[in-house]
Amino acid sequence: MPASRTLDLELLRCFVTIAETGSFTRAGERLGRTQSTVSLQIKRLEDQLGRSVLKRTPRSLSLTEEGNRLLGPARQMLRLNDATIAQLFEPDMSGKVRIGVPEDFATAHLPGVLSDFSRTHPLVELEVTCDLTLNLLERFHSGDFDLVLVKREPSAPLEGMRVWREPLVWVARDELAVRDLQAVPLVVSPEPCVYRKRATDALDAMGRQWRVAYTSTSLSGSLSAVKEGLGVAVLPREMVPDSLSAIIGDEDLPQLYDTEIALIEASGLSDTAHRLAQHIVAALERERH
């Protein structure tokens, strides 16, 4: 029998956050608490339950059998609590927000940002679509999205607010991937694609021949093709996996300039969608610093 028959929701929130992030440190960053505070809260939860919920070693962190049984109900309790608070204090913060995002940026940056917003505003429904930038822009102007995040050239006189700047690099299986080849084999997304155009324009300016060796609609497909040596791709530097090489620019491949990610809001935006836009801008600003 636990020491108390009433569970502390803040302790459960700490436990769920650790389970989702896999780290006391990352959980503390998400919750705005120090690692020592997070450790203390887990100890209090385990004392309250009279059993361990986490297995910790210097190299690993996992849930115990009791922790696995607790995780689902803990999430349900927190969802009910957060929805109740939202209904009482922010009843107008509800509805659906449709957002379009480039797949690679969504994969690297957006899940945590959107998850934080959903926890804070549980009555809001988010509908996220991943696509190529030019397709996102076309659908945005057709009224399909409330917000879009799009790639653009830093000097481009386009609409929207810059929220991210991306240094681009060539990604290859190894640094000798294109050495002595007559034409550079490219792994690209289908047209229209900002990175594809960036790669071909840079090679044309260098006077280097190129060919499209592999076309994939997904980031995972492109990375697999590069890993198997089918060609080279262009990606943001921070998205290059450890198993591949990032070539900044040498005698074989030209230097690539940065691109930007811009956030564009539809006219007549609802207060809920505008709140999400503000949240995205603030969260990405914190991540940059």
C-alpha cells in the first residue's frame, strides 16, 4: 500500500517528462527546473508509492515494471488536469490550427515545440502537414493553412518573419565521395525544392557537371541513399548524422550559403493561431541561444 492514496500531479509530471525525454537533464530543461530538483521529485514520488519507477545506472535510464504500469495512467491524469485548467482559465484558447512545415525542419525542431504548446493548451487541435516549401506556399495562398514555416533565401524579399537561419553543407558517405568523378551524383527531393536548386545553382556557378542520381520524397530516404554511396545531398549542418560526412566546401564541391526559415501568418488569424505563432518564435529563439 502506498504511503499516500493521493498522487501528486507535479511529481507525476516530472516522471512523465523524464520518460519522454530519457534524461533528467532534458526533463529539467523542459520543466524549468534543475537536475537536482528533478531527482528530488522522483525520490518523493517513489517514497509516496513505496516502489521504484526508474532504473538508473551511470550509462542508462529506463522505466521499471512499476514505472511502465504508471506511465499510461499518469499521462491520462495530467491530460485531464491540464484540460480542466484550460477550460477554467483559457476557455477561448481552443479550436484547430493548421500549420505547414518542411519535413526536415519538422523532424529536427518542431516536435518538442509543438508538444510544449499542446501541453499548455490542451483544448487546441494542431493539424501539421509536411511538404516541400513551394507546395506549402501554394497551399497557404489557397487558404489551406493558418501558419506556414518555409525555406527562403536570406536576401529574398518574401513575406513572413525569419525564425531560423540554416548553414548548409554537402552530405556524403565519406569525404572522397565525388573525388575524380566527371559529374556529381545528387540525391535530391523532387522539384520544386530549395535545397535541390541551391545544389544545382552552386555546381553550375562552379562549372562542375552534375546529374540527379536519386530522388526521394522523404528525408529518411535521402539519408539512406547517401549512406549507401548513391550520391551527395544538401542539408542543414546540424541534421547530418554521425554516420555521414559533412563537406563544408573544397576543390570538388562549392561552398553553400545559408538559407532561412520564415514563419508566415494568414490574414484574419484567430487568437489561438496567433498564440501558436508567438510560441514558435519564442521557442526557436531560445533554442538558438
